[in-house]
Amino acid sequence: MNFKCALAKARSLNDEGTILVMVALMLPILIGAVGLAIDVGNIEAIRRQEQAAAAAMAGAKELYNENGSTAAATAAQDSATQNGFTNGVNNVTVTVNNPSKSGPNTGSSYAVEVIVSKVQSTFFMGVLL
């Protein structure tokens, strides 16, 4: 066996564990990036839910003060706008229902339901799909 053949064989034996080491080093970084993406998405969903609750409370206050369902809808829309969710801007939809159309108070004229939704564009998932 010549020297070049022995060197190539020795090099290939040493490279066999390199991939395993690289994967072991990169795996925590990959898991951390996925976890960060999930957490940021979860925070945004919770933020929308809290803003919808605040808008519903503003609408309910108007109903409590006997200002009518139009005033309740206006107050709910205004509250959502103050909290960064303006209906029709940046793919945001704010829907105010009085009486509510879902949940335990369905059909109650004393309940205000606010639904805040936003279409999110995806970059990486768009590339994969």
C-alpha cells in the first residue's frame, strides 16, 4: 500500500465522526431558533387576545351606560385602534358583535364580542410550500 492510499484511508477514518460532532453542536442552536419562533408567535397571539378583551370591555361599558349598540361598537373599534389594531389597516380585521355570535353569551344583547384577526405573511414557510 502506497503512502497516498494510506493517507486517504486515515483521513476517511478521522472524518467519520465529524458529521456527528457538527450535528451535536448545531442541534441546540436549531432547537433554540425553533423555540424562539414559537414563543414570538405565541406572544403575538396573546397580545391580540388581550386587545380584543379590552375592546370588548370598552363596548360593554357603553352598553352598561345605556348608550346603545352603535356606541358600543364604536367604543370597541376605538379601543382596538388605540391598542394598535385598526380595522382594515395592515391586514387587520376587527369584528364587533352585539349580541355576541359565539361563546356562553350567544344571542345576549348585553354582551359584546370582539374578534381581532390579522393575516400574517410567512417568508420561510412560503419558500418551503
